[in-house]
Amino acid sequence: MKYLIWFLRVLLFLVLLGFAIKNTDPVAVRFYLGGEWEAPLVFVLLVAFVVGAAAGIAASLGVVFRKRREMAGLRKELRARSTEQPR
């Protein structure tokens, strides 16, 4: 199983490397107010992917922290109930 996972990782790396090599042409990304950024296409795609992933993670952080607080409160309540003496 380990070898299969490593094979798939190497295969994915080689596919992405081939994609990067084929897409090195410079592209211009134009912003509002006349701003412009010129970079290789593969770099622009990588930046867009990283920004999207970071935005997704940032959007889910509120839910994650809220659930952690809720779990901490429930654990505290459970500990308090387990230390109570039965009546």
C-alpha cells in the first residue's frame, strides 16, 4: 500500500511538472485603476489556487473555533457531572 501511495504521488508530481513546463508563457493580469502584473501562466494559476485555498480556510475558521469552544464547555460539564456524588 505504501508503494502505491508513493507511486501516485510521483505520478501526480510528474503530471503537475509537465503542466508547469508547458505553461511558461507570460500573461498579464490587469487590475482596476490601471494596475497590471505580468508573470508566467503557471505562477498566476498557483497564486490563484493558494489565494482560494487560504480564503476557504479563513472562512471555515469561525466554525472550527466555535465548535472547539462548544466541545470544551461540554467536556467541562461532563467532568463536573462525573465528580458529583450520586444522591
